[in-house]
Amino acid sequence: MFDREKLKDIEDKMRDYDGNVKKAIERFPERKEEFKSTSGYEFKRLYTPLDVERFDYLNDLGFPGMYPFTRGVQPTMYRARFWTMRQYAGFGTAEESNKRYKYLLEQGQMGLSVAFDLPTQIGYDSDDPMAEGEVGKVGVAIDSLEDMEILFDGIPLDKVSTSMTINSTAAILLAMYIAVAEKQGVPMEKLSGTIQNDILKEYIARGTYIFPPQPSMRIITDIFEFCSKNMPKWNPISISGYHIREAGSTAVQEVAFTLADAIAYVETAIKAGLDPNVFGRRLSFFFAAHNNFLEEIAKFRAARRLWAKIMKERFGVTNEKAMMLRFHTQTGGSTLTAQQPLNNIIRVTIQALAAVLGGTQSLHTNSYDEALGLPTEESVRIALRTQQIIAYESGVADTIDPLGGSYVIEALTNNIEEKAMEYIKKIDEMGGMVKAIESGYVQKEIHESAYKMQLAVEKGEEVIVGVNKFNIEEDLTQKEVLKVNPELEEKQKMKLKKLKKKRDNSKVEKVLKNIKNTASSGENLMPYILEAVKAYATVGEISNALREVFGEYTETIVI
């Protein structure tokens, strides 16, 4: 970027600047002795061409839509079309969630994002004793195809893309979505959307696993194969750093562990005979946006460049579309505070802006009251309006990668990429991500980072406005919070009871037997799961059939 002579001139001038800094600090000391990122490296006082002297424009930055995709995955980015504004929603029964989806679409939302309740996520029906007290609490309760039909009633599935945050039971919910579409007259090849289907991060950070890692990876590969043959517009996985970050990881760890998970999925799919040039085009990713604005922008750019290199250099991928890291972003739920909740609107705005400047493909903005309970209609509308104001009023979407070339952004991008690659190499030496998870290494790294961050907050080294500084007296009990009516659980159980009476139970018995036989044989499970949901076998029944064959996972205790 600069020749050696000009860099020497800058070095000489830097000495003059350092002298000025010394005098300034004697009069007005800096706020901290060290300014550090969440990942522990130091933010320098000033970034100059000296910090990017080995910078190669074409190899390190390049052009949007071209390898290594540092500046974005599309040639025109948001000048052609804004990111998809996709608000994550779902609570109570399918009827209630359907009303919320229609409200959000009326308000200008571009795609749906479905939140499922805990029993649905871990393969229990609403009438299972294990589900008691959890039905419809953190998402919508889905027991059968009947619930899914209600959930998407009046929503044309060929006109909207849908993201479903579901992992252990992803194959079942995807099959239900296909079956609902068929009833609407929409063939599966026309469906667009994403299932999360990222089981490795469940073992690391989130905990909604059912089966041990190996059979879980087999189900994921079955989904990859099925989608690559039948659903060209569908993303069969969203490899998630979001939950890793929310569990307490640093920005570097979020990139490293997410891409290490992705490497494990690609390796498993290749072993099963799938072509990374084909299935690689439909891989998608999911990241968090947290408060350190500059670091977050650099993080997204570093992840995109590093993944392109991994696909090209490690897996020999030649199709550039299969090298692209396309990602969804959600603002950081763990950064929201119950104290002075309106402050969260500002936090979410900063995080959303970082995601846009980092080149996200879709975005969910959290509602300001989510630290208190489920979001109200008003708070959801403000969250969506935040995205719309960034898109239509701020001007940041009018030029591509507007912070590209900034010395600090490029230096941070390089730093995050290098440090993430160090983690990936260490995980490779351990035998890969599954082995690293089983040993507890990844979980321990995250726990240590979370502990350090919490300690910094408690000591006042990290300021959380309204929590450990600038506090006020307030009565949080007076805040309006959306609560799920406890009667809905009984209503859901009654609906399930009626379904089990009216369906063809001999047919259900037969399809569940087919699933068990297929799970034992190694044949692709997806066609049999699709057959089962069409017979109105429930999420719990299908999961239990697989439990009989695969067993259940017991968590590794990290010491």
C-alpha cells in the first residue's frame, strides 16, 4: 500500500507524535492504562499505515462478490437490496404466533424467524411430564403437523423465506414445513429459508441436544443430502456463533469455534460422498453483534475472509459461491439489561449498525424489554423500525463496505483472523471439533472468558450503563411485559389428545417402526420422517423412536 520510503517518513513523524502524547498524558492522564478488546488484545492509541504495511489490496481486501469476499458476498450489496429484516418470534400456541407473524409482515418485515418452545426443541410433546411448565414459554409449541398448519395459516410459503431456530429436532420440523407447503400447493423445490440444524454448538453452549454427537452428525448429513437433491433454495444449516458468544465467548472465539464447527460438518458431508462445491453453496452462518462497535465490524469481515480461504485451500473448493460466508446476525441478548430497559434501544442500534457495516445478509434486532420477558408488540415494532431507519435514513447502505481501508478496521480484521486460525489449528491437533467438545476444551475456554468478563463488570473495569454506573431508582414491576397465559398449556394438551384420537394410529405405528429400522440401517432418514409427519406422528413420538436406536447424550462435566 505504501512504499518503504513513505513508511519511513511516517515512522519519523510518529516519534514526534509520541513526544506530544507524552506531554498530553502528563497533563491529562488517559482513562485506562490499557484499552483491550473482548478478546484480550490491546486497542492501540492510533492506527496508521505502519499497522497494515504488509497489506495486499487484491489478496486481503479485493472487491465485493469476489474472493476472498472481505468486502461482502454480493457485487452491489445493499445498493440492490437491503438485508432481510427478520424478527425472531414465537410464543404460546400456533394460533397466537400466527397472529404475531402476520402483524410483523404488515409492519414491513421481509422474512419469518420461528422461535420454538423448549419441549419442541428437545423432542418432547406438550403432554409429556418433562414438558410441564415449559409449553409455549420461550417459543411456540409444535407437537404435530396440525400445529404447523395453524402456524403458517394464511402465509404463502412460496412468497416468504422462513428461518427456524431448531437443532436436535430440525429434521422433523423441516419435514412439517415441507408438508404444510405441499398442502398449499407449493413444491419443496420452491421453498426458501433456513433451519439452524447446528448440533455441535448445542454441546458447547446451548444444551438442547438429544442424541450423542455421532448419530446427530449422521442426521445432519442426511438433511444436507436431502436438501441438495430436493430443495435448491433452502439452507440446510445455519452454523451458529451466536449462542457461543451469548455463553460468554470472546469475538475471536466466536469466529474460531463457529468455523471449527463448520469444518467438522464439511468433513462429515465429504465422507458421506457429498460434493462441497454443491452443498457448500447452501451453508449459512449466524453471528451475534455485541457492543464493541469496531471489533464487531472487523469480526464479520475476518470470518468471511477466513472461511473463503478454508473452503478454497483446505477443501479444494473451486466454486466461488461455495466459498462465500453468508450470515444472519442477531443483536446480543446477553447485553440487554433489565435496569433502565429503554437504554437497550441504543445498544441494539449500535449493534445493528455494526452488523450492517460488517455486511450481514439478514438481521434480527432485539426488543428493548427482552431482559424482562417476552417482547410486546410496541417493543417489537421499535426493534424493526431500528433496522428500517438504518436502511432508509442513515446512508450507510448507499456505498459498499464504507469502513474498508480504515487502518484500524483492517488491522483488527487481520488480528481476529490470525487469532481465530490459531484456535482452529489447536482444535485440529486435538483431532477435530467433536473430539475438542468431548474433551471439554471448547466449553472450558468459553467459561473462562465469561468469568473474566463478569469479574471486570463487578470490579467496574467494564462499565454497563444503568447497572454498575449511572444507576437510578426504578420500579421494574410497573413495566408492561408480555406473559404467556398458563391456560394455554392445558389447551395445547387437549388439542394433542384430540389429534391422537382422530388420526390413523395403526399408520402412525407403522411409520414410527420404519423410522427405527432406517435409523439402524444407515439409509437417509428424511423421506421416512416426512412420511411420519404426514401421518400426524408427533415430534415426541418421532424423537422417541430415534432415542430407542441412538440413545441420549450425557454432558461432559468441565472441571
